Amino acid sequence: MLETARSILKRDPAAHSLLEVVLTYPGIRALFWYRIAHYLSSHHLYTLASLLSQHATKTTGISIAPAAKLGRRIFIDHGVGVVIGETAVIEDDVTLLHGVTLGSRYATDEKKRHPHIKRGAFIGANAQILGSLEVGEFSKIGAGAVVLENVAPKKTVVGTPAKAVNQSRSKVFSITPDKQVKKLENS
């Protein structure tokens, strides 16, 4: 969990200290409880895993199904209203803002009903990503977007339903580890 906290400290300009992140960020607590519930679920202790998951939801406002597969250094910013479904997969270094839903579109007998979020993706506030689809590496989902189809790597999608937008390199910025904003040059 300290690896995740250090990652958040580097990625969140509002974070002042590691102690602040560990003690006050609900995403850290939700991930802590999820890791225990996931362990219990993977050892077929489903009722205990569900009870723990419900406790975490009540205390953090973040609902993560115990069977979901989550990678490392995930940043759930603010967190309230985040829902991550049972067959969802989230790879390393993904950022989720408040109100994000990784849900299914309809009842089905298929084993994979929820999205697969690839490494480094950024998902804006209240975005809804629904169904068995893939969000590519380093993609960005705009706030309030409803994603119903795969998103290619390094693409930005916005709207309802979400559509790709052209992104000029001259308008792309990055935040360095020391929290400096840097404009990326055209390539």
C-alpha cells in the first residue's frame, strides 16, 4: 500500500505528504479492504469477502467487487460513487476520479461482463464504462463520458456515447514527478 501512496503523492498536486495520503485518502482505504476481500474471494470465502466489501463501501463510498482484478498503484481520487464490477480488470497506474462506473451493459451468461482498463489510463469524473470492452494504454476518458466501445491506446474520448477527439500535441501538458507542469513539444 505504501507503493500506491507514494504513487499518489507524485501524481496528485493537492497531496502534501505521504502521511496525509495514507490517513485521509478514501481510495487508499478502499484498496486496502479490497485486497483483503479479493484474497478471501479467491480462496472461496465468498460470504466473508462480500461482508468485508460491504463494510468498505459504507466507510469509503467506493464499491469494488471482491472478484475484480486490480493492479498496482491505482489512484482513486476523491472516490465517492466509484463502482467496479465483478469481472472488471484494472491494470497498473490507472487513475479513476469520483463517480466512475465500470459496469456491465446487460444480464448475460458470459463470464466477462465488465471493462478491462489498460495501464496508465485516466478516467474522468462520472464516466460510465459499460460492457466487456477495453480501454487502451494511456487513454483518457472525459468527465461524464459513456463508453460503449473499445478505446484505442493513447486516445481521448468524450461525450455520450463517447467519441474520439483529435488532440493537438501543442495542447498536451504533462506533470513531472516534482509537480511542475510542462508543455510537450510537437513531435
